[in-house]
Amino acid sequence: WTINRIDVVADSYRSVKLYKNDVDGDQMDKIFIPSLQSRVYPDFTKTVKKILITSMGGNGSLSLVNYLPKIKKKKFEFYGTHNDFNLLNVASKICKKIFLVPGVVDKNNYITKHINLIKKNKIDFVIPNSDREVYLFSKFRDKIKSKIFLPSHQDIMLCQDKKKFMNFLRDNRLNHPYFVNIKNISDIETFLKNKNTK
């Protein structure tokens, strides 16, 4: 068999794109599937997929609800969570169910509430929205009984720490803007005086 198109992340730093007739299915299995075993990808084979989106009610989540069915041409049931009732209420007409949950700063209660909601409502796929939600869901992914499209927790910790991320780019000789690790006020002056500062 052949594939029409698949876009996947083979690891945290490169994208693999396959197009129709580029490679047959058997060969793809041998080449790519081993490198993807540590990743979780959504399965859209069921008639209706239940998708939970956190921080539901903001522009990003509302756009996703409107856009995803159009590009996948599948039937979805959307579920939303937020700790802000006013924002959550905005999504009440487009979600199957909405849930008021603790704020993400209350880490234990937040993740416990979501674990229970996901299990009770048999959610197929979770889309964490904010950076802090992404961090928590990746950290506790082994306790969550649904699929989550996220890189490893180690990669998330790296990308959410600007200093570590810039040092990583520099140490691996990858393109990056000029930067200075600020430790005191004189470091700011050094940064502003450098010819690479724009």
C-alpha cells in the first residue's frame, strides 16, 4: 500500500515528510516506525474521536475546534477545561462538555482532576494548551489514559528554559541569535554594546 501524506516528527529536531508513491508502506514501517516508538500519535480511524483541549475558550483553542474538523474531514466531540468560567462558557456551544478545573498552579489537584475526567469520559486525545499545561501533561503522561501529542518531558524542559535552550543551540553549533546569560547589571551593558546586538 502507499500513503497519501504523513507529517511526523521523527525526533525533537527534525521533520519527516512522506508523499504519495515516495515509499511503500512496508518499507516505511522498517525505516521510520522504530524511531517513533517513543512518540504518541492520534488515531483517526474511529468514527467519532473525543478530544480534550485545556484552557478552552481562548482564541487558540476556539480556532482549533473550528479548524480541525475541516482539515481532517472527521467527526469530533470536543471537551474543554479551564479554571476561568467566563472563558470556558464561551466554548459551551461548541463543546460536548466543559469542565471547571483548578488552576494549573495547583499542580496536584489540576492533574488529578484531568486524569479522572479523561478516564470517565473516555477521551481519545488530549491537546494541552499553555506552556505550564504542556509541562504537567508531559511529566505525568504515564498516568493519563489517552493519547497526547507531545515530545519527551526532557525536550519540553529544554525548550521552556530560554537559557538552557540557547546554550544547547550554541553547544551544538546550531544557528542562534547573539545572547548573554544575565547574572548582573553589567551583563546588560555588555549585551547592548556588542556589535551583534540589533
